[in-house]
Amino acid sequence: MKKLITIFFFLSLSFLLNSQKSSKNQIEILNKTRLRIESDIKIRQDSLKLINQKIDLFTQEELLNKLKAQPEGMVIKAIVSGPGKIRKGNNPNSTVLTQVNTSDTVLLTDYIDSYWVVNKGKYFGYIHEMFIKDSPDLIDFKNSLIARQERIEAQKSEENLKIKAQQDAENRKLQALKNVEDLKIKKAILEQKKINLNTKYGTEIANKILDGRIWLGMTDAMAKDSWGQPNENNRTVGSWGVHEQWVYSRKNTYLYFENGILTSWQD
């Protein structure tokens, strides 16, 4: 019995030592994993920092190119007269890009509706003229920009007038061509009508119908071919036959037919 107790004691001690060793190994593994993750995070943070630096560099180059692209004399340094905001657009509700403080130096490149187009560091936007300190040079610069804008607007108006004149001339040309085509179509229709009337009635009657004439003794079919359908047809049927009164409102004329033959008219 004593021997069994001794064996059990040594087995329990061995299990406890193995468990402690296993926990220590797990802690070492987790610590190594943590260090590896922290190293990856540091590398990614450094990479992100480099990317942001490159973005800023490209932004600066782009802004510099915009400034270089301005016509000679179209960039001027100015002093901020009081705390203000550079906005994305030339209106007070536009997004704020950055703020400027009194006595800050900015670059002005254009003037639009009481707003200066301004460059400050990496920001390129608009600032209201109330935040820019006036100077004789700045006033001259502003007047030159306004004069340039007026010239541009005048050129645009002149170009628009030229374009409109060209469009009007083109429209007149198209209308003339359309009129010619319409005349051709009308002439073709008239020629075909003449052929049909000649075939139907003969040349003499066909010519009268084409002239829009009416005469006693003509048939109701001839009258329709000459004047078209009447506005009204008052028809009376009796033992003597069929009496009709045709009303042509546009001609203010009444035609009277007896059994399909024109016997009189009234105008």
C-alpha cells in the first residue's frame, strides 16, 4: 500500500511539472506573436507616413504648376488682415479647407465675385476680399484681373454671336432646302393629280378642276375634286329624286345638286 502511495505521488508531481512547463511555452509563443504583430504595425505605420509625405509633395507640385501656369504678373503676395477661412468655393457656405491668421502671407491668383483665388501652403481655394489687406499694388492687380475678365466675357459674347450667326445661316439654308423639297413634293403631287384627273374626266374638265372652278352641270364627284369635301351636306330625298345643299364655309358659298348634278350655287 505504501508503495502504491509513493507511485501516485510521483505521478501527480510529474503532471504538475509538465502543466507548468506547457503554460510557460504558451506564454512564450504568445509573446513572440505579439512582438511580430507590433513589428508589422510599426512597418505599416511607417509606410503610411511615407505615402502621406508623397501625397503632400505631389500636391505641392500640382499647386506650384498651377501658379506657374498663371500669365505673367497674375500672381501677387498679400497679407491677411484678420482671421479668415480658405474655402473650397467662392461662397460662404462652401467647405472650409483651412484657416488663416492675421499677418499671414498668401498668394493671390485671381478675383471672382468678391472672392480671391488664394494659395496658402498646400491649400488652394477662395477667401473673401474682406480678409485681405488692401495695398496700391493689390488694387492695381484686382483692376487688371477685372479688366481681363471683362475682355474674356467680351470675347465670349463675340464668339457666341458668331456661333449664333452661323447657326442662323445654317438653319436658313436647311429651311431653304426643305422649302425646295416641299415644292418638289407638291409639284409631284399636282402632276399625279393632273394625270389622274385627265384619266378620269379628260383634259378639258381636268384643267377646270385644277383651276379650282365650278360650273353648272358638273357632277358632285367633280365638285369634290375641285373644292374638296363640303363643311356641311344638307340632303333631302323625295319622289323627284335627291336634293343636296353643300356648304363651303371657307368660300362662303352654297352649292345645290339635283340627283348628283350641280344646278345652282349661291355666294
